Amino acid sequence: MAVVDPKNPARIIWTLPAIARRIGVGADFVRDTVATAEGTPIRELGGRFYCFEDDLMSFMRSNRLKPSQTA
């Protein structure tokens, strides 16, 4: 599920499964690896995970996930 804030055109992606679909991995990988990585753009609000799509894609392109974090 995505929501566009009229004040900030950045797309917000809600829920682990939606974030996982965007980057082509499983929800468990997002929860256990991406969401816990240093500098992650994934946040939690009221028990729900979310992120801004632009921030997520920049984070994934930056190779900030070290190989040891993905094992």
C-alpha cells in the first residue's frame, strides 16, 4: 500500500510485504536484515513498518548492506 503526501510527493510504502515487493525480497529479509541495518530508511510507527520509496532505493543502491549482514 502506498500513500502520497500532497506536501511531500515522495511515495510512502507501508508494511513489510509491500517494502519487500518493491526491492524483490521476502518480508522476513526486510524485517531481519534491512530494517536492522545501520542507516536504514525503514521506520516503525504503531507497530507498522514504513519507508519513503526514494530513501529506500537510495539505501539499496548505496550497498550499505554489508555481505555479512545478508548471510
